[in-house]
Amino acid sequence: MKYFIELHIEQGPRLDQQNKSIGIVRGIEGISWLKVTVEGEMNHAGPTPMEARKDALVASSKMVLAVNELAKNVSGLKVTVGELNVMPNVPNVIPGMVTFIIDVRHESDGHRLAAEENMREKLSAIAALMEIGVTIETLWEEPTIQFHSRIIEEITTSTKNRKLSTMEMYSGPSHDAKNMAKLCKAGMIFVPSVNGVSHNEAEFTHNEDIVNGVNTLLDVTCALSNAKT
């Protein structure tokens, strides 16, 4: 294999919001999953005074809010807590343990790793203040993938010749091209997603945008198939 070019909907709102026809994808953002385990004291909700509690869920709530606020201070950083498990998960029992996953993404590996370190410090400080235990482990990590400059150049040339408006961007979601970039020269073309909706029955891309994407893919494929390097 020499080249791999993938056409895909953006899955986000930027092209649609800024009325751009084609996204020229420079790469795919690096990603980390951090597993956070918060350990407090399980106890009966009735007899335990508020001041005597070590509620793992209350501490976890403060931690989730803290990482969300941290993300606002780093341009381009995206932080998500989409999985949270409460134990014993009973209405009249103070939670003794909570685990949650933090999804961290950024186009710069340096910014992503620095943000992770800040999170570890912030979460440890919250745990110490509330006299609760916390452990943080990296479940999964993938560095940022940079797409090949020749493919980016050909996408740019095609869109200029066809007079299509463009935006350079990095992809937040992972795609086939991420893995193919480890095997050959890879790149991606994005077309708009209306309102940024994806993986949902409301997902929609206008026919005109699909045609623009396919024509750009055709141009790039033809140009690269004739290339000697």
C-alpha cells in the first residue's frame, strides 16, 4: 500500500456552523482514558451525620466539575466523563466507592499530557481535603496522528480548482485512517454534518456536500495514482 484516503462526515459542528464545504484533515487528536477510583466510607444514610461522612460520590462530583473547568482553560482541550459507577448504588447507603473514566483529547500531545498532570494534582488535592482516597491510572493512550503532507496538498489543490470553501482541522474521533497511517501515507477529507450530529438517527449531510466530498476524493485519487513519489 502506498496511499490511503478516507472520506467521512465531520461528526462535529464546525464545518456546518462556518458554512464550509470541505474539511482538510491534518491529523487525528491524541487520546487518553484515565480511570479514577475514589474510596470513601460506606455507611447508613439515616444515622450518619453530614459532618461525619466520607461520601465517595460527593467527592467524585467535585472532581468531575474540576476537570471540566480545567478544560475551559486550555484551548482545544476536550475532557469528558461518560462512565461512572457508584458502589453499592443503594438509595439509603452512603457511597463507599466510585469509579469513573476521563476521556482526554487534544491535537497536541504535549498539551494533553500537561492537562492530565494538572488533573492528577487537582483530583488528589480534592481527595486530601475531603479525607478520601483516590487512585488514577491510564487505561489507554494513543498519540496524535499527523496525516501525510502530499495528501493534504492534493486535497487543497482539488478544493481550490473546484472553488470549494475549506477549513483545516484535526479529527477528534478516531477513524480507519488513524490505523492506516501506521502502514502507509494516509489522509482524510471531511464533509459537513448538519448540527454536528452523528451516531444518531438524526445524522444528516446534504447531497451537495456529499457530491463535493466524492469529487474531491476522485481528484486526489487520480492525482496520487499518477504520482511517482
